[in-house]
Amino acid sequence: MMDRPLFLVGCGKMGSAMLEGWLEMGMSPEHIHIIEPSALITEELRDRGLGAVTALSDLPADLNPEIVLFAVKPQSMDQAVSAFAEYHLPNTTFLSIAAGKTISYFENILGAKTAIVRSMPNTPAAVRHGITVAMPSGNVTESQRKICSTLLEAVGEVAWVDDEELIDAVTALSGGGPAYVFLLTECMVQAGIDAGLPAELSSQLARVTVSGAGELMRQSDETPSTLRENVTSPGGTTAEALKVLMANDAWQSLMTRAISAAAARSKELAG
Ligand SMILES: NC(=O)c1ccc[n+]([C@@H]2O[C@H](COP(=O)([O-])OP(=O)(O)OC[C@H]3O[C@@H](n4cnc5c(N)ncnc54)[C@H](OP(=O)(O)O)[C@@H]3O)[C@@H](O)[C@H]2O)c1
């Protein structure tokens, strides 16, 4: 897939999920160089036979990476990216998964001719069921785009957009989406308890129902609306619940407000 090495900058939750995905898809460990300041993490990685250093300066200067993937928190990004500013890496694609860091942010530090892909994954990446939306800068070639797709597909599905403005809504929908589903589960647990179920049973029922419904939706060709209609007998119990949830567009208007608030915050953070 790649002739030259891959640098993974930051091996926390997201970085390590991606690393495991690459190894699982058969990528050669010799191709991967991990830069991660935590000595504890680098030691663990080295024990597994992976190449890990605590700073970029610990790597030979002539490695000429094909891809540099930034998986550090946005607040650590200045330091992580600046470390590359003094290297001349004309054929390298810089791939970022950081929330709120725009393509022009990277171009300002790395130069306007740099190939940059800004992307937004989500946490189900940890179980290879994430979705990442990626946006290329004008300098990204078709083959660079393909390599980024393959790397991101190691942890789930990938969708590309050509309008960076969309990333705020993406962040609000799929970036934060898992949290909304977890909140839904919490609400179902509490409602089950309120309806008289023991807490442990209510928790088990809600958790397995949400994850099972998610898996059913993933495997099915039907739309979510059809799947909903399939469990709703006219005049039955589910119909009674849906009357409450759908009255006055209750959930829809709440969700629209929530996603719009998150998108506005994403725009604000990106400056
Ligand atoms: N988690 C999500 O839901 C989610 C979703 C979409 C996108 N993202 C993005 O993914 C990125 C990573 O998030 P995360 O949750 O994986 O964070 P994380 O678990 O904190 O991992 C970041 C890792 O990067 C290391 N690091 C810090 N400064 C560095 C530097 N200069 N060079 C190399 N490594 C450095 C950190 O080490 P120390 O701990 O020692 O500082 C840490 O191990 C963020 O930018 C976030 O916006 C996350």
C-alpha cells in the first residue's frame, strides 16, 4: 500500500485504535514509527516489537514518511506540528484527526504547498465500527487520498467531502453522536427503573437493546424508518411510546437543536 513509512504522532485512545486496525489489516510493523511522549506507552509498544520514540528528534532524519498522522489532542497540536516545520518533507501527506484544526492551520505551520487531509473519526473506531469524514487540501493527489482512505478504513467506514464548512456539522453528528446514543441508553435505564424494573436488569435490557438495534440497522438494507415501523404494531405498546416521543416532533426538534449547538461550538473552536 505504501512504499515509505508511516509516522503516528500520538498514541492515545484514537491513535492506538488506528494502530491496532493497521496491524490487523496486515500492515508491516517495520513501516510504522510511533512518536508518543509517554515513556510508559512507548515502552509497551517496544515490548510488542513496534518502533516507538518519545520525540521526533529521536528518529533518523532521512526516513521521508509517506504519511504523518496527527492523533494528539487539539491543545497539543501546536507543539506536535511545529516539530515537523523544520523538516523538508515535500512528498509527505499530513493526516489529522483533531477536532477544530483547519486545513489552513496546518498550512500556516507546514507551508501552503503541503498535502493535508483533515478528518473527523468517532470513538466506535475502537471496535472497528467508526465512521470518519475526510477533507483533502488542494495539494492532495488521488493516490495520497487512496492511501488515507485505506488507513482510515482500518477502523470503520470513510466518507469524503470537498467543502470544509461541512466538518462542523460532521463533528456535531458523527463525532459527538456516540455520546447521544449513550445518553439515550442512560435515559432508557432510568425509565425502566421508574417503571418498576430492578436497576441491574434495566441496565442490561437498555444496553443490549441499543447495541442490538444498532447492529440490526448496520446489517439491514432497510431504512431506520422501516425498521421502526417493523416493530410498531398498530394499536400496540410501541405505538403508545412513539406517540409520546413523536408528539410535536419532540425528539426531532431536540436533536436538531442539539446538533446545531454542537456545530456552532465546532465553528467557534476552529476560530
Ligand atoms: N476521542 C474522540 O471521541 C475523538 C473523536 C474524533 C476526533 N478525535 C481527535 O483525536 C485526537 C486524539 O484524541 P484522543 O482521545 O486519542 O487523545 P489522547 O487519548 O489524549 O491521545 C493523545 C496522545 O498524544 C500524545 N501527545 C501529546 N503531545 C504530543 C506530541 N507533541 N507529540 C506526540 N504525541 C503527543 C499524548 O501524550 P500525553 O498524554 O503524555 O500528553 C497522548 O498519549 C484529538 O485531536 C481529538 O480531537 C477524538
